[in-house]
Amino acid sequence: MIRRLDLLDTADDGIRESEVFRLALQHSIAELGCVGGAVYLRGPMSALRLVSSTGLPSSATRAWEIVDQDGPTATARAVRSGERVWVAALPSDVDEPTAPLLSRSGWFSVPLMYEGRAIGAITCLTGDNQEPTAEQWTFLTAVAGWTTNRLKKMPAPARLGTDLDATPVGSWAWDVRTGELTWDRTAMRVYQTEPREFAPAVETWMKVVHPDDLASTLAAVERTIRTQAPFEAEYRVRRSDGGYTWTRASGHVELDDAGQVARIVGRGWASDAARSTRDALSRALRHMSDAFLSVDEDWRITFANLEAERVLGSAGEMLFGRNLWDLPALRQVPDLEEKCRGGAARSTAAGFDITLADTGRCYDLRIVPVPGGLTVYFTDVTDRRHREAEQAAAVRATAERASRTAELTTQLAAATTSEDVVAAVAQRVLPLFDAQGLLVLVMEEEKLVHIGSVGYPSSFLELMHGARGMEVADSGPLGDAVLTGEPRFHSSREEWAAAFPDTGSRPPSDKEAWAFLPLTASGHTFGVCVIAFDTARRLTSEERTLLITISALVAHALERARLYEAELTRSEELQQALLPRELPAVPEATAAARYVPAGQTADVGGDWYDLIPLSAGQVALVVGDVMGHGLSEAATMGRLRTALHTLAALELPPDEIMGHLNDIVSGLGEHSYATCLFALYDSTDGSCTMVRAGHPPPLVVRPDGTAGFPEVAVNPPLGAAFPPFETTRLELSAESLLVLFTDGLVTSPQREIDQGMGLLAGLLADRAGSPDLGELCDSVTAGLLPDGATTDDAALLIARVHHVADRQVASWALPEGPEAAGEARRHVREQLAQWHLEDLVMTTELLASELVGNVIRHANGPIGLRLLCSGTLVCEVSDASLTMPRIRRATDTDEGGRGLQLINALCERWGSRYTPEGKAIWTEQALPGTAEQEEAGDGPAGSPVPQS
């Protein structure tokens, strides 16, 4: 409370009287939790006049503007006694008294004392019907003291505005039963009646009331008698000069013992000043620029100004008494009644836009609740709404362009080819400017070459650019944009013709307007982008600026794409160079392979495949995958493939070969890994020895169409493995398909590896007997990679294995003594005679004799001789020694060392390999007629069919 009093003391000394009353009321109500309050000042003739109120509806304050000082209210009692007054709420079973401001809630009042006399009172309505505490009474008394102290400091003229001396208020009483009317002298002055002329009858009053106002005033009296509600009326009374003056009257009823109205007691005062103000206000409203209507509680029009008559298309007399939404001008406005009633139900000002069908004008319709009805304003906002719509459209267009530009930037950032860049411009730029044509050209070998277009026929592109591009100097605005690096804009054909009068022989297609945007990146202009329109179009400065900005983005994206394309081309060329150009034709197997590079968004990979011919009817099939993508991975693939060829040529066992490859990968770094599947197939017995390092298993498809993935021992990937590697030996039936592949063939973002392997098996099982393995490879890749694009590169190797017939192989065990050489020569002569290879007898006898002699001299154990006729003639001698022969140059004085030189001179190739029992040394000779077939283009000759 002290804080509130301190706050009141900080108020400026110059504040107005109304502000003093407002502050006193607000702090009193807030401190005691009241629902409302009022300040009354004493006037003449025992009247108290309301000068300020807070929290009370106007319907209540209007009825009690004048309060009888002699009445029973808390205000009147406080002013009469000069002391604080508390009036508790009446019980619910007691009728509400007729005295003003008495209700079902409690009231308290504190007098405003000035020089020992009460000049008014502060009265508040409590919310909980609790009398203030002693502390609260002290606070209220202090607030009243602060109020009177402030009033003392004001000059006299400042207080006259709230004093009732300037407005005489008369008292009257009317006995309803007898009709007796009583006026005091002030009432006689108010009603323009001399005391000597006054007769105490209601007819005296009726005589002075203007005839036009009498009916409504009597109706108010009748309503008060019927409902016992307060009486209030405003009407004109006749002056002594014959004119009329406006007065207001208010009163309340007094009941008899039977509860019937006995008397009406009230006050009357002149209201000409207020009426003049209202008339002036009415004239102002009549001529205001906005359309203004006043409607009653039933939405009937009671007032319309001139602008409202013009907007609604009806004269005032045609509007009065009609419902708002029944007017012809408003009848077609959708949901008008619902909107109006909804706005009025909120008891606050509400507004919405309407469009009149007759004029097409847009109006802001505002509804403001007032006592007894509502006021309705029509403000023409057509131009404003048009401007707002244009501004909103401009904002939307700017936002859309910003969004499209952001989308274009994102799409250009992801573009990896020139086609991607052209597609991004077509999708994002053409719709943005409502363009229909796009042409992109770049400089190649001093000529402008077309790399992409939209909206131009092929005949026009051929005419404009030809098959090899066109000279920059002869390309009109295209070359001009490239040579100057400046954009060119032509909004019509006329502008084109005026700028380039010599290009009449080369018409700009059927387009009507163009923007020629140079493509400049890194300070170099290397092309031009043309945006074309089907109709004449003059671009705004903002649009031109945006197009120039976009052309810079396109230029940088196109430069990146072209660099990427060049690098990708070089990488793919390198990768293709590292893969086999073609698979060798070998009698042990018929094979075909395919390599599918990753999509254009990925670098080159490290997948590879190979088929390596070996000795004595053996062939190696291999497929591998270096982890990662890029030039380094492709180079690693080339190193592994070369190493594998070298190791296979040494005819090391598969597990040792894989161990050496593991050492190579481990030496590349701790993050280098590769997978590999190596299969060694022996056509003499149909065996296939496999070693698998982190790679998918092979697929075997038998001649009857059954397909499956055999169990092959799994070893860690190369670079993460620790030798020795575990091998698996399989038996393959003749004409079976052995399928090796990398994971890129069977996996994808939408497919797990198990699903892909199942699809692969199904595709091959249906076409196991296909004679063309190349077509089979194509069908497999098309079935597993339908779009030809994959996130990883893929390799596929399909081999149909063959068996060597028993009649194509002959083997013998030789004695371990010197006689072994002669026996070997005999076996050679006899067998080659059976195979009709007499031309090779002498050479083969010499080779066999030399090989057997080396075994007798340098090795030991059982000696074996084998002849194999399958594409070539192989002569093989085995023993139990693990010592491998090495060719060396013999000097003139050396007694030995010339045997291997002789062997090397007599055969096409020779070698040695380890066997489970020791080693084998072999030689290989071409069969008669093979060279002639190769020269004729028939490829390697097949093996002759030995005669039995």
C-alpha cells in the first residue's frame, strides 16, 4: 500500500483533474480487488454528478450520472455523513432496492473532504462482498486525501468543468396512481415553466414536450412502469420564445407495500450543449470520406452518410430500417451475415474485406459495437489491395527465384557431366523466366561447338553449327558474346536485325527474343549460353542481373564438369588398358568376360578379371576387386594383375600365389585392401583348385542347368590376411559353366548380396546351354544392372570348361636307370605315330631324351613320362626331386649346362612346376598346321583328333 501511495506522489503537478480521478480509482480498485468504481462530486440542489468511472459498463453509468444526495446509496451516505460507508450485498430473497448503485455486491465509499465539507466521494464495487480491513480503510482514506490535495492545487477554472453549477439539475416526482406531478424551482427552469403557470399534474409536463418527442417519451415511461427499470429519456421542451431546447431526464421507481409502482422520482437537466456536440458530430459523419452506417441491435440501418449512400447505390430514405445484408449492393457478398454476426459476437471491433459485385471495388468493412447497436465503416481499399497484391506477387516471385537459384546451385554442384549442367539449366532456369529455348556452346579447337539444347529442332542446330562447329567470327551474337565477354539481350527480331544486319541468311530459328550470356570461368570465356523466348520479351534490369549471375554459376559448373569428364575419360582409358584387351583362346575352356564401370558420379574402380594359360592342360581364371575408387586403385589393380601373371607363369600353387599377392597389397599401406578369387583348372582330370580371399564365391552351372555356389574356404581380404591361405578342390563336369564375379554385379542400394547372387543363379540356370558366352554375359549384366549404371564397378567372367579326352593323353612310368632315355624315345615314336604327328617325332624324341637324362643325372625317384595333345603337344617328365632346373649360359670349357639351352631352342616354351610327388618339367610344341591357321585368321588351331 505504501508503494502505491509513493507512486501516486510521483504524479506531475500539472496533470488534469480527470487524470487525478482515474489514478485514484485505479489504485483503489487494484489494492482492494474490486470489480469497478466511480467518483462523484457534489452539485447544487442535493445532486451528485458522476465525473469518472472504471470497470463499470456504460449502460450503468449512463443511468446514474445524477445521484440523489439524500438517497440510500453508499455514495450519498458518505457525502452526507463525511465518513466512510460500507453497504453489504442484499440477501438473494430480498428484492433489489430502487436506490441507485445498490446491487447484489457490496459497496464502500470514502468521502472527499475539502475544508471540513464533503465535496464528493470515491465509491467502489467489491467482488467478494467483504468489508475492507482497517488497514485498507486507512489506505482508502489516504487516497481520498491525496485526491483532495491535488484538487486544491488546481486553479478554479480547471475545476469548473466537473462542477454541476453550470448545468442546473431539477428534481421531479410523479405519483403514478393520482397523476400528481411535483417540480422544484430548478426543474421549472429546466422545463421553461413559470411557477405561477405550473399546475401539479402530468399534463403540465406533457404540454411543454415537443409533439414529435412525446410518443417516444411516454413509451419510456410506460416501459419503466411495466418493468420497474430506471427511466431515461431525452426530448425537446418549448421555450418561452416558442422555440425548443433539448433536455434529459432520468429517474427510478418507488414501490408500495404490494410491490407495485407508486411513484417515479427523478432529475431533469438541459442537454443542449451535448446535443449540439452530437449534431456537429452527425454532420461530420454525414460528410466523412468513408462510408458510415449505424445499425441497431437487430441490424436495421438507423443512419447512413452520403458516402454510404453512394457506395450502396441507394438514397438514405431507402436504407433506413433495412437489414444490412438485404441491400441489393451487398446481397451477393458471400457469407456477409455470418461474418457480421460473428464480428459483433466478439464485442470488439472486427473487420474483413468484401468486394461489391456491381462495381468490382474492394472495401474494408469494419464493425464497431456501441451502446444500442453497431457502427459500420466501408473504406475503399481497392488500390491498396492491388498494390499489396503486386507487392506480394513481387515478393513471391523474388522468393521463387531465390529458391530456384538455390536449387540450381545445388543441382549444378552435383553435376558431373556437361549433360547434367544443361539439364539443370533447362529444369531450373527456363521456367524461372518463362523461356522456351536453351542453347549451350563451348569453344573447341577455335570453334563454337554445340553441347546441349532444349526447344530447338535438329535441323536448326545443323544449320547454325554444322557437324564440326562454326567459326567464332561468323557466329553473330554468339561469337560477339564470346569475344567480348559481355552479355547481349535482344527483346525482338527487330533488335536482332538492327544489331546484326548481315545475318539475314542465318535466321535465329522461330524464337522472338534472346539473352546471350558468355560463360566465363577463371578469367577465360570459353562458351556461351543462350536463353530464348517464343514471344517478344524485354527483360527488366533485375532479371538481366539475375541471368548474368546464373551464367557465372553455369560457367563454373560447366568447367568443373568438363574437367571431370576429361579426367574420367583418362581414368577409364587407363583402366581399360590395364584390363585384358581380349581373353586368350585356350582348349581347356571357352570364356567371355564383361566389365561395367561405375556410374558417372563415381571414379574408376579396381575390379579386374583374367584368364591365364598354363602348362599341361591347365588354365587359371581369376577375378579381383581393389577396395575404393580412383586412379590409385586402378593402378593397384594393374600391379596386382601383372604380379598375378608373373606368379602364375612360375606355376606356383594357388595358396602361394595368394600369399605373394597379400604381401604386395600389405606393402601399399595399412588402408589398402583387395579381394580375389583364383581358380586353377586342370582339363586332364576336371579338377579345379580354388583359393578365395574375401571375395564372393564362384557359381557353378552344370550342363543339366542346376546351379549352385560351392563351399569354398573363406580367407580374409588381401592386405588383412596372414598366410597360409586355405584352398578348396572341386570336381567340374565337362561343359560346366564356371562363373566368377565381383560384388558390384550383385549388390546395389536396393539389393543385398544374397538377393543378387540368387538372381545371378536364376539367370544363368535358364541359359546354361547358350553357345555364345558373350551374349550370355550381356544378358546377365542387363538382368542385374538394367540401367547399365551402378554405384560400384562390376566384373564378370564366364568360362565353359572342357575335359581332355583319354585318347589325347598318354603316360608311362620309366625305369630309374640309363635305359630310361631309350624307353622314353620308344614311347614317343609309338604314340606320335598313333596321333599322326610323325613330323614331330624327331624333335620330341630329343626333348624327351634330354629331360629324362637331366632327371637321371641331377634328380632321383620315380620317373614319369606324359604326352598331352590338346591344342599343342606337351611332353612332360616328372620325378621326386624338388630341385627346379635353371637355364644358364655355359662357357667353352664347361662340360654341362647346355641341355636346357637345347630344350629352349627346340620347343616354343618350357617350364617346371611342383607336383604332390615332386616336380614336373614340360615342353610345348605347336602342332603342324597351327601357324598357317593363325595367319589365315582362323585363330589358334584346335587339337587334332587322334586316331585309335
